[in-house]
Amino acid sequence: DFAEEGQRGIEPRNPARSLLFHAMASPNVVLDAAGRPLASFPRQEELEKLENYVFGVQPPTLLDLINQAQADFLAIAVFATEYRPGPETVHRRHADLCFSRTGVSRVGTAPPLYLEQQRGFLPFVAEDDYGFRVLPARYAVYLAVQQQGQEDRFGPMNFSFRQRHPELFGGGEKGDSDRNFWVPLHKLFAGTECIQGLDLSLSLTAHHLNEKLRRVHLELQRRGQDTGWGEPDISQPPFQFAEEIAEWMPESEVGPGWLSPIPHEALIAAAFYQGKPLTFAVPPQPANPWAPSYLIESINGFRPAPEYVHVRQRLRQDGSFEDLNDQPDVASAANQGNYSAQHYLDFTGDGWIEANCPELATDIPRNIPAYSIVTAPDFYPNCDQRELLEWWLQRVPRRLRDRIWQTPPLTLSEERLPPLLQLAGADFRAEDETVTAIVCLPLARGTRQRSLRVPRTDRHSYLPDAAAGVFAPGWDVSRDQFEGTAHLAAYGLGSPFPEDAKLCAALSTFWPAVAPDAGRSFSRNFPTVSPMTDTEIKTQPWDGLMGPQLLTQDGQNVVEYASFDHVDYVQTALQGRFSLALTGQVDVQEYMRRVLAMARAYLGANIDPNERNWGVLSFGLVDSTALQLQAAQRQAGQVLSGQVYQVEFFQRGQERPDPRNHRQVFVAVGDRISIYVGSTPALLVNQNDQGWQLVLTL
């Protein structure tokens, strides 16, 4: 997928047409000319030097760059940047550098590990199934020009997506040709080789803030509640903090611009203030449907504070804590309020990256920062949100599409919102609505299409098309408003983030991020969209919780579930029981096959996914040689093709708590429907063991 117009090892100021750069930077270049595996690959700092050489081998003058801008606004801008194979680029004609003014890095418990062959990072920790490596993002500084979108020149990716899909956004959206984008023209780097006649010095500064706890207190007080804390305390750590979120990786080892979250022993921690556990007065909330989480309801879809707050650790008079999960009715205990609960921290946050180049400060005084998001781990690192969106929108039949998600699985790069309008020091503006868009260097007209038959990348992407858009509450970022303008902000996510990760996982039809779907794992029944297999939720569950178990009690079949109200992902995080050992093996093709199989299974069983009286008891992959499958195919007179899955539904009967353990619930089993689903609309259906029949769906 190297650009067909590339004619030499180094094409000045054009990485995509520089064969040497492509060979070094592309994650798909892993074989030599004879097809043998390469023995070594470039390190990060070597790629940085080579990239600088591409832009510096024939350095332009400052006047050249000003003339290239053709009277459009020029600025020094910071971008998250990544060299990508052709199918993942803005124009999809050949491999190219991609740029966004938003970078997405992810928290973890272990330091980052650069994988030279992949030219990137993955979160796995060898020999530790419960470890998460932090995932960095790379930032670089460019001289950039502000222009309205041009699909055939620089993009953005998925040009005018919101305008082209009024069925998703209700119409009235501006097209990208009417929006302003900052477009990179020339990379800036230190030394005499970047711009003729100048010896540049260049530095990057990162600013991040986690203000979730402060926002909890501000918003509850605004609503007339006394939380026990106010100013000046709530402006101090840990109510808000800027340290311990992210830092620059050593430039001597990796080159400049790599921002890494700081690894911590656990994904979250109990908050302390003035040497004591930090607690707050929990107000009563009798009408909260999501108890025992404390719900701070959004205001017309905007979240000025975390929507869900953990309140299950109740302070006793002697200073110890009572775990409300030990009470059979934990939801009522939380809803009654009038107690002090332990606050917890996560180490996520958001902020900005700014550049400083004194030698250009007079000629080009404007600096455009990048938006930096430090967010939760990605449990499906081999699945990107962009791939899911394109598949769902372009290739899934409409009848199935409408049954999968109630909200489209948008990527963060499709949002058109400015970030952090309320954060002091962040130079973002209300009109800065394209900060999450992805663009490329201006493309020469007539650039030819190359073959896109290349492998998908097997590495973490830190550009925003690999992150989830703004849902309710969302997985990666949320939104608030300031003076009537909506903006992105991380503080609307759960406090701490596992508190709403549970709801995201359970309510997968509402919040379609590429994230675990736990809809069938809890006693409270939710539709299942992207099911995990029985192995993935029972052998080594991603959330440390055993999935549903079919048992026999007093001659009756029952399903044992974890009580939804008692499932506590904050405790899971504290105890280090989250794992991506199995979910991390699922690639995007497998993820999409499961979504399609589940939607067809609901159709084949004639079950509305929103009917709460049917549950998914089992889901798994089936080998084509399995005797039970072969017998079912013979009986139904149909051989299934492709990957086959077995889905089992059951009609939910009476629910009762386990008398020996109130954290478990038994649900009686009524009718059962078993289904085999292949890669075509043909399904094999067997209700109550009455025999296998062929059913055709979409």
C-alpha cells in the first residue's frame, strides 16, 4: 500500500512517498524481499529521526511556508500523529500519516512496552492476565494552516458524516466544507535543518486535570445538598489533581512527544485528604433506578459532574467502614442516604498539550493546543470503533441494524464539539469544533488508488477514530456545556470510572462502545448485542464475575446469577480482578460476527431483545465437526457455513435470592430455545427439544 507516486527512498516533505520511511514506519512491513521474516525493526527514536530527515532534507524557508498557506491563518499546532496502512487513512488510497488535534491514551497498572514489529503498543502484560500496560499517545508539532474541509485534499476522515446521515443526527448538521480545520503543512523540530536560516528550539508541555470529586461537590451543592465539603478544600488534591496522571516518556530513549499515563498499583484507589480517608455526606435519593450507584442526573444530556458515584463504603462511628454490599437490600441502603461514604480516585483526566518555539514566536504568534484524553483501559485492543461504525452503517441490513443499537456506534472523531471550555489555561474556543477530526497532509490531486489488501494493524491506536463517541454516559469522554455551547469533558464519566463501566457493559444496546457486553451476566436482564462466550465469562471473566450457571434445585432447572445490585466493579478494580486475557484475543472480524449472530438469533427465536422475560443462557463457538451440530444439520436439512455459534435462550421464571448468599440470585427456567447461527441468514432452531427446524432471517 505504498503510494504509487513514490519514486525514491526519501521524497522531501512527503513521508507517504518516501519508500525508506514507509518500510521503516509501516506495521505491515515485516518480510524482506524474499518473503523471509525480518530480524529487526526500528526503534521509536529512529523513526523520529527518519521522519525529521524527510521534512528536513530540503528545508523550506519561512517565506516558502507562508506563501504555501496562501493568506489562510497560520499557527504552530500540536497534533497526535500516526503512520497508518492504506485502509485506515483519511483518503484510503495508500499508507499515510494521519493527524488529529486529539490524542487518546489509556491508564494501566504496568509501564508501556513498545513492540518494534508492530511499531506500537499493546496493553498485555506477559505472565500476568490481570495486568494492564498503559498505552501512550504520540504528539508532534507542525506549522498548520486553517482551512475549510476539502475531501479530495486533506479530509477530514468520513467527510461530512453528520450531514450525510440525517437519520442518525436529525438533520440540520453543517457539512465539513463549512467547518474550519487545522491542517499540517510542515513538521517543526529542533535544530537548523527544519527551516532554512533558523536554529529552532522546541518544547512540549502537557497539562492534565482530574476534577471528578470537585465536580461532585459543586453540583450537589448547586442542587441544595450539603456534602460536608466546600471551598477552599474542594480545590485541593484529591478533589482535583494534576499530578500522577501522565508524563512524557524519556526523550533520550524514545524521542520527543510520547505521552504516557503513569502506571499505578491498581486502576483506582481510595481517596485520602489531610491524612484521613476522604468521605462525603450522601444525600437521600429515593427515586434512583440505578442504585446503589449515586445518580447525578444530567441536565438535558449535559453532565456537569460524574453521572454515577460510588457510595457503598459507609463510614462507621469508630472510623471503620461498612460494606453495604453485605446488606441484602444494598440499593435501599444507598438510596436512604444520610451517611458518609468513601470517595475513590481513578487516574484518568483530560487537558491540553502546547508547544513553545521562541524563534517563531514573532512571525507566527498563534499556538494551537492538542486535546489530550487519558481514559479507561480498552478491553478489546484489537477492535477499533471506526471499523465497527463503518460495518454497522454500510453493510448490516437495515432490519438487523435497527435491532442492534438504539444509539449509533459513533467514533470520537465524528463528534463536532470543542473541548474543555471551562478549564482555566486551556486555549480552546467555542468555534473549535473539529478538534477530534482526523486529517492528512494536503494530498496532490490525481493521487492514484493502491491495493488495500493488507493486514489490519495489531496495535493500540491513539487517534480518536479508535475511541468511542459521546454516549450516555460514555466510555472515553463525556460532554458538558458552557454559556450555551456544548463541549467535551472527561469529568462527566463515573467516579471512579468502573462505576459507570458496569452500566456501559450491561446496557450495551444504549451505549455502543467497543467494550465488554455483560448484558447476560447479571440477575437484572438486559439485551445482549456483542456477546462474550461462555468461556470468556466463566473460565477467566473480564470482570472477575462468574457468568450464569444452569443448576437443578428440587427437580427444577434454575439459573444462578450474580445479583446486579451487588456487582461492584470498584471492588473488582481494587482487588485487581479485571482481565483482558480473553477479550484481548477477539479481533474486529470476530466481534462483528458475534453481533450479527446475536441479532439473527433474536430474529430466529422471534424474541424482541427488549423483552425482559427472555434471557441468554449460553453463547459459544461451535466446531463444524461437532456431532451435535452435524445431527442438527441432518435433521433440519441445512448445512451451515462459516463460523457457527450456538445460542441458547430461556424464558425467565420466578426470581428469588440464594438463601445462603444474598449476592447470588436464582431464576427459574421456563421454555428454552437453542439456535445454531452460521454466516448466512439460515438458522437452525430447536424449541424445548422438539426437533431442529430451518429458519431464514436477514
